[in-house]
Amino acid sequence: MGVTRLKRKDRKNKTTSRLEVQFLKNATNLEPGSRSHESPNNQIAKNNVALAKAAGK
């Protein structure tokens, strides 16, 4: 039997589902501990402080 090519929609679904599985694996691998805590001097923490100051005024 010859090799059949996937239609564009099916190729897209294959890629999308593969990426979704990879994303879910990455999202559930968070481990409780010192590595998962945010550093106080990373950019997100700095932005939150700045936003809190601006909202307080």
C-alpha cells in the first residue's frame, strides 16, 4: 500500500496536539521547592512593585 499524505487540516491538528501535550507536560512539572519561588529581583516582581505603587497613589 502506498504512503498517503495527510491533508493540511490533519497535519495542523497533529502539530497542534503534539505542542499541547508538550505544553501540558511542562506545566505539570513544577515542583514545590526553592527553584519554583520567584526571585525578588526578577522583572515580574519589579513590575508588580511598580504597579502597586502606581495604584496606591
